[in-house]
Amino acid sequence: MKKKILVMLIICVITGFSAFAAGQQEAKGEMVQVEPITLIYAHVGVEGAPQSRYAEEFSALVNEKTEGRVSMKIFPNSQLGNVSEMVDSVKSGSVNIAHHDFASLGQLVPELSVFSAPFVFRDAEHAVMASNPKTSPLLRDLNKKLIEAGKMRIIGSFYRGARQLTTTDFPVYTPADVAGKKIRGVPNKIWMTMLEGMGAIPTPVEFPELPTALMTGLVVGQENPLTNIYAAKLYEVQDYVMLTSHMQSVLCTFINEDTWQSISESDRAAIEDAAFEMSQRSLGWAEEADGKIIDELSAEGVTFIGEEEGLDLDAFRSQVLEKVNMEFPEWTDLINQISDIK
């Protein structure tokens, strides 16, 4: 508690200094800051993890592109609160900028949760293009609703990787192979719907209890990005990894609207360019990490099954989207709009 109070006091000092330093003057009809401004940046990722790398490199790139006029003070590892607290803080303006899963903003604009739905993206590149306001007409429209409902806007996205299916003792090539099997799912409606669409019996298990649940047979499979599978050593109790890529994990970067409007138009454009460049960098990070993990786990005896090995992705995609359209009919048009983004 004392630590959190101290952190909030630091924020007050920085925020006060930033407001003072960002004195503005009008130039040709545009309000521009004449002194550097420091933004408070919060996220829940631990230090050293990809989320922290993203925040640090994004901050450095923004500082470079704005020639030092915009800098960021980063608070990782939930220092400024959990996800819901962080979102509320950006809404109020006590935190200027943050990043997290699109679904975390679903409480403000329910349609944004569609970016967390399964099989809505063709591949990783499509996920990044569809989730960035520079290239996504849908997101630009939803940003208008987010500004109205939450006093914030999404300015970029960060690719975390694709989620893959793993099982114990049996390979999976079609939905029939997983039908009736207990597969661990995130305790969330969209995850339950996805696994039901695959034909499995979705079984909620918190992530810290997952290794034990797999060892005891409470569940016989699960799904996660390869980085999580590797970090939690789930490969020690799972024999097969199916490269279903059923969910492309994309986090959004969002900023308080009053903060955004206090920044000059030219620097806002520079920040948007930095956010887009970072989304492209994150694609490379995920590809490199996944490649290393596949090589290492294959050497450990784990069997990877992709389309070349007979995995019927079309069958999985068809069944899951049919179930999603049934459970979330309000998403049908949104999914079609995402599909149209090139």
C-alpha cells in the first residue's frame, strides 16, 4: 500500500511538471507545446517480458521522432493498478497512456472485444493491419465511440503471437479428434465459445494451476502462445502442439483524449508513425521467438502438427466461426469488415 501511495505521489509530481512544461502557444491556428511533455505510461507486463520491451522501445522511438518534445515515464508490472484500474486511470487522465488486450476496453465499447475473437484474422500481418487506426477503417469508427465513452483513443497495436493447441497422448488433425475431450480454457465467454466450436469440453482452469491439471488428467489439453507454453514448461506434460493459430494475440495502445489533444498535430502524427513502426517490429519479435521455441521443443521430442502434417485448419475455422456467429450475432458485420481489410 505504501509503495502504491509513493508511486501515485511521483505521478502527481510528474503530471504537474508535465502540465507546467507543456506550455502552449498558437501557431497558424494550431496549438503546439513549446516545452517537452512527459507522459505517464502504465502496463501490467513484468520487466524483461515482451510487453516491457514494447513500452521501452516505443517510448524511445516517440522521443526520437518528436525530437525530445514528448517523452514517457514507464510504470510496468501493475505498479499503477490491475487492468481495470489502469483503464479507469487512463479514462480519468491520471495515467496518460497504457496498453493491454482489446477486450479490456470492451467494458467501454463492447465491439472492441471482436479483436480478441478466434479466426478473425488471416495471419499475423492481417492482425496488425486490422488493429491499427492508420490502416483499419473499422478501428477508426470504433475509436469515435471510445472517445465518447471512455475519453481515450487507440493509437496502435502490439503483436504478441498466435495461440496454439496442445494435447497429451493424442495428436489432433481435425475437430473430430478433440471432440468430447476436456480442454482448458480461459474463464471467459469467448474462449468457452471457441472451444465448444472445436467440439471440445471447455474446462476453466487458472493458469498457475494448469500444469497440475494437465498432469492429473483434469484436462487433456490447453491453448496458449508458444512463448507461454515454453515459459510454463507445459511441454513437459504435453506431447503434441497443433499450429492452429486460432487466436492472434494483439494488444492495443491507448491514450487519454485530453492528453492527445494537448500534443501538437505534428507530434501526434509522429507518435502514430512510431506506433505503426512498433507493430511491425513486434511481428519480427514473435516470429523469431516462435522459431527458436519450435526448434528447441522439437529436439526435446515434442511433435508439431501444421497444415503440412495434415492439420485441417479450414475445418477448425469453419466450425469455430459458426459457433461464434451463433453466440455473438452482433459481431457478424464487424468480422466481415475485418476480413475486408488488406
